[in-house]
Amino acid sequence: MLKWLLAIVIALLLFSGLTPWLRRMGLGKLPGDFTFVRDGRRYEFPLGSTILLSLLATLLFHMLK
């Protein structure tokens, strides 16, 4: 259980650190990525990018296995 928690924390740190680079590549602007601005705040729901990154991670895992 502790291994999975550590892996999730490390993955979240990596993705948050790589966010500016991923935005320049177009992630976060795909169909299915929703952005709302309300009361001066910006809310983002990157559903399309999440699905794409999940598929890439799955393919990478199966290729390394």
C-alpha cells in the first residue's frame, strides 16, 4: 500500500513539474479538455489529456513488461 501511495505522489509531482512543457506540446488543449472562468478564477478539467496520458502509460507499461 505504501509503495502505491509513494508512486502516486511521485507521478503527481512529475506531472505538475512537467505541466508547462506539456502545455507547449498541446496537452490541455485537446477535445474533451474543459476550461471555465468564473469570478476571475480559472477551472480546468483536462479529461481528454488524462485519457491520452493514461493510454500512453499503459502502452509503455506493456512494452516494458
